[in-house]
Amino acid sequence: MRLPACHSHITMNCEQDFGDGGLGVTLTLRLLMHGKEVGSIIGKKGETVKRIREESSARVNISEGSCPERIITITGSTDSVFRAFTMITYKLEEDLTALVANGTISSKPPVTLRLVIPASQCGSLIGKGGAKIKEIRESTGAQIQVAGDLLPNSTERGVTISGNQDSVIQCVKLICTVILESPPKGATIPYRPSPSPAALLIAGNQVFEASEFAPHPLYSVTQGGLDLQQVTEQSFM
């Protein structure tokens, strides 16, 4: 997997889009992904994410934990962030193509990504009467939806984007233009995925739903997650 050549129509011209000196602006993108997608981005022995870091020069960090969802944070100059994002989008496209090729699915679905954005910036993204988000949809051909509710225990919202790889990349570029022009207001409480409350606990030959242990003190301490080892030791000894 390699980033397309610089003359490709897919590569972002950040100087043009962000004005003079745009390449020097530090940008952070946060992506919320499912475990299988994250595994693909990490690659065997971490080779894929290492290549993304090296070829883009962006910092790419992946949240820890055995959660159904994880956060991929991309930070750097606008140019390096978009290079990393483009490589990630291409990897997801490759995975979808492979699923069709091996018969796992009959037709290829659109590339779908979810950004995590401070709620205070979402108004600018939507625009007055929805004008801005409509403009982005029409100019890129991508579908974009801003969640109405905050992500749990945070002041951030999910922004879901889907379409072919070109339209998704262009859509995110326009979203980031809005983000750079409208900094977040006040303090941002970042979203941190937690283990699914519906996770199953296995003890001996019995299977229990984690939701059965909602009153357990460990459940509230971890905000919806369970320390499996401690619960197992305390509840099933």
C-alpha cells in the first residue's frame, strides 16, 4: 500500500486550500473505528501503521484497550495529516475490495469513516440552516451526518462520512477547513471508548452478560466497563 503520486488528483493541495503557510498549521484528526478496522490499520507486527507514520511524517496514535471501538489520532502539519488519512482510507478501500474478491460480500459497500469532533465546532460544520453541510455533500458527493447526541462522557460528537475513497478524502479536507477556521470553544472533554456493557463474562462453564453486574462497584468505577479478572475472582470464587 503506497500513497498515490503527488500529481494525483486525490492528493490534497494544502497550500491552495488553507492559504499561504497552511502547511505549517498543526491539525489533529480523531477517527473512531471498530476493532477489525483498527487491526487492519495496525497491520501484521505493526508494519502498516509504521509505514503510514514514515511516509506521511504524521504522528499516528491508537488508543489502548480491548474495546469494540478505538480512537486513531493523527496529528501534524495539514499536509502530513492528509497524507496519513489518505493512506488509511486507501487501506480500508483495499479491505472492502478483498471482501468482494473472496466472496465474503457480493457487492462493495462505500468507505465509511467516523470523525470525532468537539461539539462546539459542529455548528460551523452544519452552517446556518444546514447550508454548509449541504454544500460539502454537493461538492464532494459524499454522505455526511453529524450526530445529534454527544458521545458518552465527552463534549464531542461523531461525524459519519461515507462514499467512494475520493469523495471521502475530499469531504474530510473540507471538514478540516471548517475546523481550522472555527476553533473549539471552551474546554473539550475527549471521548474515550469503554468496553461494551453487553460484553460476555465467561466463568467456568457459565456465561453471563456484563449488564447483569451493573450494580457491581467496579462497573460504575470504569464507566460502563468491567475489570473482568477482578469481577471473576470476586463473584465466582
